[in-house]
Amino acid sequence: AQSVTQLGSHVSVSEGALVLLRCNYSSSVPPYLFWYVQYPNQGLQLLLKYTTGATLVKGINGFEAEFKKSETSFHLTKPSAHMSDAAEYFCAVSEAGFQKLVFGTGTRLLVSP
Amino acid sequence: KAGVTQTPRYLIKTRGQQVTLSCSPISGHRSVSWYQQTPGQGLQFLFEYFSETQRNKGNFPGRFSGRQFSNSRSEMNVSTLELGDSALYLCASSLKTSGVIGEQFFGPGTRLTVL
């Protein structure tokens, strides 16, 4: 069975600081990996995804993530945090060809001025 | 294109009642998935429909059911509501193509409160 572990339910950074949100996955088959963001009272928005090919994936709003098979990780980074990045972030995994997403428990990003 | 729409946005029911939630996917999308989001259990997959057929189902009791219509609109139904069914129910649609997972676009959700 697939699973996702997100380390840290809350991460606090200062505006302009590096953002690092951690995600480790478990999958018996090559995984498809995703990062979603959720703002209060809204649905989920896709930030970026890894399916095959280049292991460094660039997404929207300056976010990127690197797929590291040896570490079973897919950490999300952004060089410089902005106040508008404050939200909850979810890492998810899926098997190829299946629409079922298995989500991590989420990390709430707090950005202080 | 209009995004995924879900109705109603908020719903209050009492234990034992049943409820039907509606989801209209993005035009042209044929795959619709449903997820339940709660503070305790997080985001959990309920089921996926594609071309009016349920293709995948999560680990939820039979009180949770769904269907998809020929225009790809989907409904989910929860019968005999329990307090623990209080949650945000999210619908996602995808332009699913054969053998490739399509990006899922999520609606704003329906917040169900069971009293």
C-alpha cells in the first residue's frame, strides 16, 4: 500500500526566508508524486507533480521539488517565502494510471513579516 | 473554462438523515473523484467515476455511495448520517487519458455538519 509522511505539522518562516516542506513516500511501484496547496475555505490547488523524467520539478508560485528515489523523498522548496504563501500544503502519491491520491497529513506554513 | 463546482457549499443535517452532494466537473472532464477531509483523518479517497462507472473505491462503509451521469456530473450520497461524517467533501475532476494519470482539479468543497 502507498503512504505519505509529512514531517512537521507546522512550519514557521520569516518573509524572504527559504521554505522547506518535507515529504517521504512509500510505494511498491514507481510513484506519481504531487504537492497541493489549500487556502482557508478553499479546495486544493496543484503546485507541481512528478510523473517520469526530470527529477527536479518546477511548479507555480516559485515552488519546486526534487524526486529522490534513493531517499524516497519529494521535498518542496521555495527560495524566498512571501506572506501569501501562508497556507496548508499536502504531499500526495498515486500509482500510474490510477486517479486515487493518497495524501499526507499536511503541513501548515506560517509566514511572519 | 469554469472550474469544478460543488453544491451546496454548506449543509447542516441531523443524525440519521441522508444527504446528497453534487459536483459538476470542468467541461470535457470525464473522471470525477470524491475525497473526505476531516481534522482527525485528513484527506481520504472515497471513490472515482469515469464514464458513469465506478473505477475505484476507498475504505468507507456502504452508507457512502455515488454515481455519475452521462454529462459527467456526479453525486455522492451518505445515508444514516453519523456525527463522524461531519467533514469537508471535495470533488475533483480530471481529463483522464488512457494509462496516464490526469491532473485533478478540485472544487471548493461542501462542508457537511452533522448534529
